[in-house]
Amino acid sequence: MKTLLLFQNIGVWEVLIIAFVVLLIWGGKKIPELMKGLGKGVKSFKEGMNEVEKDLKDVEKDIKSEE
């Protein structure tokens, strides 16, 4: 819970400074590649969660049909 309090006071200037540092570290050409990889990871995670939800619903239907 204490770690959540750490990020409560981040303002616009802090976000801009972090973005500038990231730009300096990886450069302008690498950032789109990093964001593309991040997007693919999020999409894969969502697909996995949807599959788990579908499997749970199927199991629930099977249990109800057995009763």
C-alpha cells in the first residue's frame, strides 16, 4: 500500500522529465518499437484473460448441466 502513495504526487512536469529521460536513453527511433512490443504484450494478455473467462464459463455450464 505504501508504494501506491509514492505515485500519488506525480504531476505533469515529472511525467515530462521521465519522458525526456526515456527519449535520451533509447532514442527517438527505438521508442515506437518499444511501444509496439508493449502493445502486443497487452493484446496477448487480454486474449489470455478472455480465454480463461471463456473456460470458466464452460466449466460453470458443465457443472450446472450435471445437476
